[in-house]
Amino acid sequence: MILTLTRNCTHGSEKYFYEVNNYKFNYLKCAASSYFVNELINEYKGWKWYSSKVSMNHNDLSYLQIINPSYAKLWIKKFHGKKISIFKGIKYNLSNFKLICDHYMSVWGPPKKNIYPFHGDLSLDNIIFTNEGVRVIDWEHFKHIGCPWGFDLFYLLFETEWFKNKRTLIRKNLDLFGIISIFKYLINTYNIPKLYFVSPLKKVVEFIKNNLNLWGKQLELYPMKLPVLSFSQDTIQNIDEKINFSIQASWKN
């Protein structure tokens, strides 16, 4: 077994990330304080929950070793596949985002209750397109009961648009074709009530601000972890007004 250190206490954390060769697991995360040991325990719970949703044995995806209260190791299996660029936006990758929506519906299901399991960092960097379908990685913020339906998916969509448009967000002609197309896809394909798509960016930002504890120290140490918090109030209003108008127009048709 060969370990290669690839990340060392990034963003002020006390965690180490290794790539692993010649072993059944491909990655190793080590935590060197009780706080970050709890994060690894949390991530392991996330992998266990997710594996049950994709019909996989969780022992094949992750393995947790708690050495002592201040030191632990989490071994993780790699999903072989590809990622798509966050900088190309939704419009350019519309078919892939529909696959992500299909996977979200398969794992999280339709909105039938008030609170749903929480990933907390559902970005394109944590989504792998494999031969078996879409797979989600990096479950360190997992909470079994943590957020309203759609939060993680909507966060992904708005974070992607932020990276695609961050230099032009103040423009009034912001292209929202991709995100509106995805919302209409969810409405038409899965019969999701349109109420869930009214002022969605405002709801995402407000949920984050009202539940900062879900991300623990991460936001204190690295505020840009959640880029959507960088949207100004004017931009949030501008984006939501365009989405609301489009959804309401389709409602009438």
C-alpha cells in the first residue's frame, strides 16, 4: 500500500487527505482532533445512508477506524468516471443536469415530508458520472434530518450559475435559460408542485444563513465555501423575479 499526501489541513482544518495505491480503498482521510474526528464519523454516516439508496454495500464504499477520541481514519472507495466543468454552466450541460435531477429524485425522492437528509456541499466537484450512473461523493456535512426538500439540488444549480456568471451577475440580462429549463424539467417530469420553485434563490440563501451550524467550523475558517452567499440582495431579487415570471407563465399554459 502506497499513500500520497494530497491535501494537508486545508481551509484551517485538522484533516489530511491521501491518495492510496495497491489497496481496496483509493482515498484516506485522517482527522487529528476530536472536532474533526466527529466530522469523519458524520461523513461515514453519510456514506452509509447513500450506499443504501444506490443499492451498494456501505463496507465497499467506506470504512471508519477510530484510533482514539482525537484521531481517526476514513477509508473511501473511488467512483471511476468523469466530472463536468463548473465554469460551463447549466445550459451547456443541460442533459447532464437532467441526469443529476433523476439521481436526486431516485435518492431523495419527491417532496412528501418537511425535512430531508442533508449533503451540505452538493457541487459539480462532488458529482461523478460513471458507467452505472451519477454518483455523489464527499458526505462530511451529512445530517440525516437537516433540510427542506430540494435544498441540495437547488444549491448545486445556483452555485453552478454563480461560477458561470460571477463576472456578470450585476447585469440585468443574466442568462437563466439553464436553471429555468431544469426547474421546468422537474415540474413536468416528476410533477413537483410549482410552489417549490417560487423565489428559490432567496429560500436557499435564507436557509443557509439560518442554519450556519450545519456547516460547523468550515464557514468560519473558509467563508467562500458556499459561494451563493456572495449574491447581493439585488441580484437575488433579480434572479428570483425572472424565475418566478417564467414559472408562473408556464403555470398558465
